[in-house]
Amino acid sequence: MKYIKVLLIIVTIFLIVSCGSSVPEPLNMTLRATDIAYDIESINGSVGQTINIQFINDGALEHNFIIDEFGIDNLLQSGESSNISFTLEQAGSYEYYCNVAGHLEAGMKGTILVSE
Ligand SMILES: [Cu+2]
């Protein structure tokens, strides 16, 4: 009986250690656009991580979600939502923004920080 307990502890430790070195868990999040801002202005991730964003336009105007480096360009009308997925390949800082006239200038942007 004692032997089984020790074995279970060893197996548990092994599982924890092996999980730590694998691909990071996906980040599932909701991002809302209002008039004229995003509700989240900074997203932190790590290399290899997949980001799944449910993008919702809660505003009365149309709003976009663009990340130039990832080729993402997702224009939504008022009340629409869509799911956006991408994987972080390289460390760095990436800007997301809305290109509807005047919105970026009004501060409708945010940053994705990707660490190693
Ligand atoms: Cu906008």
C-alpha cells in the first residue's frame, strides 16, 4: 500500500514537470469593441501559444480588429461577433487597431506582448 502511494506521488510529479515543458495552453478570451475603444488594451502571450478571441462589436458604429503582422483584418457591424484564432510565432510587441476613419487616432488600439 505504501509502495503504491509513493508510486502515485512520483507519477504526479512527473506529469506536472512534463506539462511545464510542453506547448502553452491556448488563451481563450473575449474582446469587446465599443464607441470608440476596445475593452482590453493589452494581451500577454508566449511563443507557441494560440490565442482564441471572441471579438464582439458592442458599439453602434462598425469596428475592425486588425493585426498587420498576422494578416488579421476583421470588420464587424454593430452587434456582430466573430471568432479569431492565431498562433504567436515570434517574441515581440504587436499592435492591434481599428482602421475605421478616425478610430485609431482616437486611441482604438492595443498591444499584444509575446514573450519567449
Ligand atoms: Cu472602431
